Amino acid sequence: MLVVLAIAAVAGALTGGLIGTLGHDGSTDTGAVSAGDCSFEGPRSAARVWHELALEAIRRDDPTPTVHSRNLYHLSAAMWDAWAAFDSDSTAVFVDEQATSEDPAGARDDAVSLAAFVFLGERYVDAVGGPETLEALRSVLAEACGLDYGDRIDSNSAAAIGVRVARGVLAATVDDGSLERSDYKDPSYRSANPPLEVAETGTVMVDPNRWQPLTLEPALDAQGLQTLGGEQIYEGAQWGSVETFAIPAAAATGLPFDPGPPPLITEPAFTEGVVDVVRASAGLEAGVAAIDTSPATMGNSPLGTDGGSGHAVNPATGRAYDANIVDQADYARAIAEYWADGPDSETPPGHWNLLANDTSDAIGASGDLSIGGTGAAVDRLEWDVKLYLTLNGALHDAAVAAWGTKRLYDYTRPISMIRHLGGRDELPHVEGLIERITANSARPGERHAHLEAFTGEVAVYAWRGSPADPRTETSGVGWIRAVEWVPYQQPTFVTPSFPGYVSGHSAFSRAGADVLTAFTGSRFFPGGIHRHVVAEGSFLHEEGPTRTFELQWAAYQDAADEAGRSRIWGGIHVPVDDYPGRLIGAKCAEAAWARAQVLFGA
């Protein structure tokens, strides 16, 4: 509580208690203001510096994508509103200030910085890693702006505008449906199923179509620290009712983008999805096959499909893409881990912010920062505040739309599907993949010999689960009891704590990809290719890969599609979760880009 009061006091101390409350319409006509306290050297803008501090705060905090997409959107809106105060053609999102300055560039640095500082300090003060986040914010405030918590600032200054904007955004959003005052907890949800004890065999389901929370045993996390374990709590059950940036709000009649219901257990598509996940799990055996994962052969798929056959040439060079031969299992495990965005990561919304920053740096190096790929080039601060607002507005809306769908359909996850159907011998039998253990198949030297004690049960050919020491051991693939199946994930995580349909990763990723396409004016990454190096021995779930290789994407949508597919390889989703999520993300991006252009005065 002392820390909360300290942060609350920061805003008052910085304004010296001289700034009055905002008017009823949230606008203040400030007139000419002084500027010049904050200064940022090098290519990074003020917005970029504070944005990176936000991503650091997310990495420290619990990996809750809904909350972090909201924080990134509101931070972006605060920085935009602070920037727009000095542009008469622009429209604010939450707080409409109007001001002039003899040094508009310096004034914007001040306003954006103080808006971000106050906003982030308030939103992350009680988060995991809060003290470290506050110290990082304070350090940048002192270094870049020459200010400390207890300093007073002139109420007729750009910095004061930033403080007012942050206060206005915080006040306007605290009751937006996210249940922020209740630590984002929605007590109204009741699971149809008892929890699945991951460490035990099998599962008990009252309704196999509905989501089932997991109970995790205490374990050591990636840092060697003891985790709490326990029963999962549905994260974001209320999120479909959170106020949006550009898409229609959820109405009493249904969702803004309702993809319709997923297949139920009585339908063939349900078991087909289960088989797809088991087959993906079986494909995690290294050394079996090599594939070309270059843009020449992968990507370029129509929206909502994986039917693309790659790109004929790199549009930036006019030449064909070089082959990128990779062990198939290494590729599958790599994308499952790279796109996982779980603990200690930026989460999926932050991941697309990182890709946006990489893109901005590449385009900025050429000096051609023209929004939409047309018109006059803008400076880096203008580019960043406009990109962050559009991107994070779309990602926030994707969370609202996807999580609203999750709550409506409350759909099950692969771990429950496979264990439930396997325990009831209702999995379709596929030779070499899903088989019943028989006296013959369990004879010495036969494929099920190690499962002789479980004759009559169903076995699946799949990843064997977490090795004792993932740093030095690989579990590989083999025949295991279906009732013991686990996804390719760390034992401290296993499966996210919310329903499967639709995939949040798919919605976030397509929204991010389509915003970058619209904002840059090209569907391709700068230079026609983006690379991520997967270093030898860098896997977290088990030892691997055996050699260093690259993930490569030509177009933003290629990366987004891979993010969606990665969740099948990781055992988190069935394919039916993926494609509708991509469609939702595309609609959110389209709406965000349209609204952003209006706000920008385009």
C-alpha cells in the first residue's frame, strides 16, 4: 500500500499540486507552454524508450495477455494524446488537450515522457516485479528528463500536459469492464468440469465439449525457483465486455465477430482435430526428415488457410529466396517455443510490438518513414506514437473479440480431449499413431512391450513429456498411454488457463500482421525477409536443436500464420481454434487502421 501511495503522490508532486482537475469533457486549452526538459539521444524516440520499459515490465509480470494488451493500448493512447496536444489536425482518444510551443519537438518529448511515466507507474506498481519496474521508470525519468519523484514542475508546461493526460486515461479506463479494481478477477465463471490433475493419469469430464482447468504440481521454473502449482483460474473470463478501440462493443445479441460454434464431440471434426494434434506431437522426433522452410516454399497463404506454396521471388531483390533446409522436428519444436510467449516473455501482444520495432528500425535506417507507404516522411516520434496506437488498439480489440468468443463457447483443450477419448477408447485408431495395446503388440521386442501392464488401453505415438533435465536431455517421441499425454510445453505451464476456441495467438498475430501491412504500405518485411536465429542448444522444453538455424518469413502474414500453426505443434490448440482466430484478427486490424486514420487527420 505504501508503494501505491508513493506513486499516487508522484503525480501530485510532479505537478506541484498546481494543476486543476480536467473539465467535464476531459479537455483543457493550455495555450503556449514551455518545453525542453526531456532529451533522447540516438535513433530511439521518447515513445520507443518508454515503450521498451513497458515491455520489460510485462516480462517481469504474470503472463496474462489480456491485461498486457490493454496496458499497451492505454499506454499507446496516452502517448498519442500527449503528442496530439500539439497538432491541431489530430484527435485524441481519451484526453483532448490543445497547446502550442516554440519548441514543439521538445514539448512532445516532455509530454509523451510524463504521460508514459505516470501511466506505467500506476498500472505496474502492484504487478509482479513492481519495485524493479518503478526503479527503471525513475531512472529514465532522471536520466532523460532530469526529474525526480519529488520534483515540482510548472503547471504551464508540456510535462504537466503529459501528467494530465496520464491521469485522464487512467480515470477513463479504470471501469472499462476489465475489473481492474478487482485485480481483473471475474468470480462469475463456473467450470462445467472438475480440474484435470496433470500429474495423474486420465481425466474426468462432465461435459467433454467444455473447458477443463488443470491442477499443476509445484515444480521448478526456468530460473530454478519453486512454483506454487494448484488449480488454474480462468484468466479474462470477463474480457469480451471490455471497452474497445475500434471494433463494435459486444452487444446483448452476441459478439461483434462471432465465428459460430466449434465442432462438438459427436462430430467427426472434433476427433479429426485430436488426430491432428497427436500427429503433430509424433512429428517432434528429431532426425527423421528435413524440410525447406524458406519463403520460397512456405507462406503466402490465403486468409484463414495454410494452403500457400511460398513466394516466387523476393520483391526487394527480384531474386528467388535461398533454400533454408531444417530438421523438421527442430523446426516444429522451434516455432512451438518461439511463439509460446508464456512466462518471462512479452506475451503475444508484446511479441508483435517487438516485430513492429524491428520493422521500424529497418525502415527508419532508410529514412523513409512514410505512414501507409505514401506521402511525406515523418520523424521517428510521430511514426512511433501513431504505429503504437494503431497496433496496440488492434491487439487490444483482438483480445476482446477472442476472449469474448472463448467465454461464449467455453471450448475444451487438447490435453482434455486426448485423455478423455483415450480413456474411453473413443479415439480413432490410426496405424502407427493411435493403437490399442494388445497381447501381441506388447510382446517382448514389440512396439508396446514397455506398456504390457496396460493391455487393452489406447496408446499414442507422441512426445514423451518433460525430461528430468531439459538442459541436457531430450524426451523424444514414443508410444505412451493416451491417458498420460501432455503437450509440448514446460511442466510449470502445460496449457493456458482459459478455453481454447478461438486461438488468442492467431487473433493477436493476424491483427499485428495486418496493421504492419497497412501502416508500412507493404505486406513484406523490409528487405523482403525477416529472420530469427535459433541457436544450437537454446530450447527450453528439452535439449536442442542440434545445430543453429533460422526461422524466416517474407510477409507479416506468413509470420502470423506460423504463430497460429505453432500452437498445434505445441499441443495447445486444435486446428479449428486457429483459423477463426486469424479471421477475427484481420477484422480487428481493419477496424483499427480505419479509426487510426481518422484520429491522425488523414
